[in-house]
Amino acid sequence: MPKPVVTLLLIACSISLPALAQESSPAESAADNAARERFFETTIRPLLHAKCVKCHGENKQESGLRLDSLEGLLQGGDSGAAATPGQPTESLLLQAVRYESLQMPPDDPLTAEQIANLERWIADGAAWPVVDGKSVRLEGAAFTEEERGFWSLQPVVQPTVPDAGSGWSRTDVDSFVAARLQHSGIVPAPRATPRELVRRLYFDVLGVPPTPEEVAELSDANFDTVWPQLVDRLLADPRYGEHWGRHWLDVVRYAESDGFRADFYRPTAWRYRDYVVNSFNDDKPYDEFVREQIAGDEIAPDRADALVATGFLRTYLYEYNQRDARTQWQDILNQITDVTGEAFLGVGIACARCHDHKFDPILQADYFRMQAAFGSVIPRDDIPAADRDARDRYDAEYAAWLAKGTEIRAEIDAVWKPYLQKAWNIAVPKFTEDIQALYAKAPADRTPLEQQISDLVKRQVDFEIERMKFSDNDKKKLEELEARLKEVAGDAPLKLPTAFTIADVSAVPAQIHLAADPKRRVIPAGGFTIITPQPFDPKPLADSTGQRTALADWIVRPDNPLTSRVIVNRIWQQHFGTGIVETASDFGSLGGEPTHPELLDWLASSLVQNGWRIKWLHRQILNSATWQMSSFHPDAQAAEHIDPGNRLRWRFRIRRLAAEQIRDAMLSVSGELLSEQGGPSVEQTSLRRSLDLRAIRNRPERLLKSLDGVDGLNSIPKRSVTTTPTQALQLMNGEWARARAAAMAGRVLDETNSDDPAVVIARAFQLAYDRPPTADETSLATEMLAQLRTASGSSDANADANADAAAPLESPLADLCHVLLNSNEFVYVD
């Protein structure tokens, strides 16, 4: 009788699998069985996990073969049974691992010892533990001990603060840094000067320079008293949220346009920007900040800010006139999944979209488990950005208004009807027939996926409606009908502002499948298998699946080893220029390792213990001796010999200001920076802070773009710093920069009201650098002004003012201010 028939017959007769595997030795002792099972657990199970199950397991079955159960091993795949218990010479599995027929694994051959262990196991009967008559499946992924032991996946612990840095340390942060420095034989740099620290602090916390008067508040004599108060004052300043919100917006690739070619403007996207700014200013706990952005509509549906928060899920790029709606929707889900992994977990998961990640323990199933949490979302532009009470009041008023003039409204609808049909006839036939068919369905008859695809179609229909032009007769008729309606019903209630947000299609989860899975198995929502093997158990709501809440809760679980480490590292990076982990959005094997792992865990665990408060973390850093170190070390050569990259933090890094900081600093010293905060974005020529300018993906503001500003096309964990001719052209020859220099010159003259060049020069230096000029600088500047006045026919400083009025871009003092604004000292902070 052929072997497959024997196997099936024995299984059908409920003969136990161990008996099948050991039928040649029915009298074997229990001790022998235990030894075989122990050999399987200690040697074979780890080997199958590490080498076989990724391609031949639950999520993937290359050549139809599964090796995560004895049934799969005996049934085999396209080439037949993989193994015959007790007969290793007839087992295809052994032939494949020996590269005698197939070559498995193809990229990482087994060692001779591993092959010998497989041969021994099959020869001894292929023992496999059994429960209820079925072999125990190899649950989970085939993770190696090295993968399970990777540093970023280990539990976050709170290490003991080292006893180091006596006489130097100011906070516990310093003790960790001092321990590494002492071990390496490096002495830290001295504390920076009060002027350097105040200037550094203002740029670091607020993103703008201090005034000379604010610098004067701090001195060596009053440092210990004034400094903590100054830190607290700046953290309470609303400009703090504007500056630190920008860092988060970089990570989530915020912009106010669709991207791609059309790049249409998103007029209400700014509300998400304001949500981020307000969250930082309010010191919203980071775990709440995360949960609201992923599932604000589920966890706090009565609050306007929570509805706005889920605008995070609308930062994806979108092309309004894309006809391949199916592919476009899948691309949108991919973008949401990718950015979520990078922003909150610090892991690039896009590589797992098509296959298990080649370098990190992230399965293809993990990618789609996370995507399943977003699988039911649909973009919404009609949800009011208002609290529940305001929405209820509006709904009642609107319903009462609708109840009046129903016959007139019917006439209005009759006028509109042919135009709506015309818009349909223009837009819908451009799609494939299957898309047209599902769009023709009644909404109640559509699956969640069909509803999501239909929404993309509807947006193109709405676009055509907006462009529709009425005939003169119909236009006149509508005006008459609307006038009659107003007489009968009065004015419609004032519409509430709307959020740029999302919602779930319904409480029924959309089905998410592995890419290219021929069996189209449904993947449940879940996190990374190596952290949490079990899928989520979401609690559905009346009109939402609850899956996003489950994902958000998993991300901010205190025992999730990634989340707290990632955010404290991002904060550290912005304070120091480089994170404890250099790759802020890649905590995987291709990223960097922490330079101070104990410090990273102490900060992460302490952040959670302190209620996930980011301002607590700022205080630990800003009050530390590590942050207050000078950029100049008295024995830099010796320290560089030991640690050339300053990875151990023996001095502070000199850094060029970010694009927004340079632009805002110019406006600040010229006296032109407007104080308005929040609200709709303004034109790129505005004198408001750079954060408030319209963020158009394909047309970013030119100065900001030249200075390595972001465009919202990608998640940016760390800004690039380049030196290019374009920067020089914008700063030296650009009209915008020259206009700021002219305005600064006018401010200097207004504030000094003096004919003395030395007084004018001193004030210009104070505004630009927060310090007086040196004697040499005064001499050079005086000579420069004299030469320029001679060339222009002017003879005194007041003539500069006249020149300002006549030709503000050409006055001698404006030229001097232009030089100051282009200097390294202005665009770098030490």
C-alpha cells in the first residue's frame, strides 16, 4: 500500500501520531519517549523555527509545504512527503538540506551538525509532542536567540544611577555620562558662559533668539537660582509648542497639500498642526498624545481636539484624479502603516510588506497585523471640529431649519439633479467597469473595502460638481428659490468648523490579507509577534471597530520595549543634535546602537513613572551639566583621540540652526516677527513664524527649502545639514533676506537715535549676537560704513535713515546688518 494512503488511513482511525512515528518499536519505554521529545524541544524545534518556518509555516507555504506541525511534515508539499519517520534515506527534507535535490535553506545552508541532528531525529521516529491527538503546532515566528536578544526588544528596566561625576553632576543624567567619560579617561568640558547658555536655551526651547536684555538676566553669580527658573519660564512660553511641535510634524510628514502632481491644498489640515502645538504646550502625557492620534475618535469622541488629533492618519499623499482606486487605497493603507511604525515604534517596517524582514524580526504577517488595525478607516472632511455639546446643538438647529420649506427644497433638488448626473457621467466612466459597478451599489450593500474605494470615486465626482456651471436660466431659478427658502426658513444655522480626520466605515472590520497570499487568509489586527504573539482583542463600538484603540494601547503599554525608548531618544536628539541612538527611526539591526544604553533605559523608565510628561524630560536634560557644557574643550585634541565623534558627550556640539530657526531669527532681530499664533496657515511671504506658512509639498518656501527644510513627502527623524550655493544665493542675494537686513537697520536707528557709528554698530551686534562688538569688529564695521557712505554720497548715520526710506535694500547700515545676518555666528549656536 502506498505510504500516503497508509498515513491517511492511520490518521483517520485515530491512531496517535507518536504511535505512527514509533510503530517499529512499540515496546519502547516512557523514558526513551521522554528523551526523544526532549531532543525535539531542545534541538529540532529551535532549528525548524530558525531555518524553516518562515517560508514553510502558517503565513507562508513555499511549494505548498508546511513544517510547523508533524501533519505538515508527513503530508509534504508539491514534491511529496517531506519526511518518512524511521527512514531518513527516503526523506526529501534531508535531501534538500544536503543540497542533493532541492537546496534548502537557499541562502543559509545548515551546518553538518544541524543536518546530523535532523537525520537522528527522523531515524528515531520524528518524535513530536501531541495534544488531543494532534501534533503541537510551532506557534509564533522562527526567531533566533540573537533576534530575541536584540537590545531594543529587551524589557525597559530602570538601572541604578552610577556613583560618578561628583562635583560636576547636576542631575542623574550627568552621572550616567560621567561614568562613561571616567571609564574612558576623558574630562568633560567646562560649563558654557551665561551668554552662550541663554542663547542656546532660547533656540533649543523656543526656536528664536533671546533679546540682549534677556541674556543679561543670567550671570555666573546668580546661575544656580536663575537658571532653573528660566528653564521653567521658557517651557511655559507658548512659543515652546510652536518650536517642538515642528519636530513632531517632521516625523509624521505633515503638509497641507495632497502631494504628487496635482498637489491640491488641504484648507483644514492646519487644525492638526495646532493640535500638536497645543499638546506640547499643555504637556499632554505622551501616551495620551499617541492614543489620540491613532484613535482619538474612538477613545474620546465627544472632544473636538481628539477628533482633530486623528488627522495624523491623513498625512498620507493622495492624487485626487487617480483612476486605479484599488491600488491607491492600498497605497494609502501602506503609507499609514509605514509612518505609524516609524513614528511611534522607531522601526522601518515597509520591508516586511512583501516578505519577512530580511534583517529585523518583523514578519510579513506583522506588517499586515498592524495594517489590519487601520483597515476599516475612511477619510472624513465633514466631521465638525467641535465638542459633543456644540454638535448636538447644531444638529438640533439644523434639523429644525430643514423641516421648513421642504417643497422649495424639492424644487432646488430638481434643478440640481441633471447637474449631479452630468458630474457622475464625467467622472465615473473614467474608472474600470468593476469600480463603476461597486460605486453604483447602495452604500448599505457595500463591503467596507467597497465603501473605501467608493469614497475615492466620490471625491472625483465632487470635484466635477464644484466645477459645474449652471445655465443662466437655472442660475436665476436657483437664486429665486433660495430667496424664497430664506423667507420661509430663515438663514441656515452657521456651520461648525470641520476637521481633516478619519473614522471607521462601520463596526465590521475590513478584511486584510497578506500580499500575494493565494489563500487570501484574513489577518487579525495585532502588533509585532516577537513582542506580543497574540492578536488584539478589540472592543467594537457602535460605529467603529475598536481596532485602532487596541493598537494604540499596545503601543503605549509600559512593557512595550520600543515606545518609551524611541520618544526619549527623539527628545535627546533635538537637544544635542544626535540621539543616544543615532538612527532615531531605526531601532533595528541596521540602525545604530545606544552609546549610553543604561541612560536610555533610565530616561525611558523614568518618563513612564513621571506620567509620560515630556516637560519633565526637558528639565532633566536642560538642568544637566551635560547639556550646559561648553562647545570648546581645553584639551580637545586628547579627547578627540579617544572619542573622535564625541559620542561620549565630552563637549557640546556646535550646530547650525534649522531652516525655520534661521528665518524666524531674522524676523526676530529685525523686529518684524508677528506674534499671532495658530489658526489657518498664511501665505509664504508672511512675517509670521515659519511654522504658520502654507506647507505645500511640491512648492515649499524657497528659503526654507534651501536650508534643508522638509517638504512633507517623507518621515524625517533628523534634518540634513548641507552647505550649498543655493543657500548662499538665498541669504546673500535673495530679496527676502535683504529686506530683513533693511528692516533691522531701521530698528537699530529707531532704538539708538544716534549719529555715532559706534553706538549704531554696538546695537546691531547686540541684536544679532547678544553681545557687544570687539574693538576690531567696531573698527572694521566703522570703516565699512564710511566706505559705503562715501560710495553712496551719504555723510552720517541719519543719512542712512534717509537712504532706508528711499532705497531700503541699498543703505550702508542695511548692508552691515546683511553681513551680520549671513555670518556663521548668526546661523550657528554653540
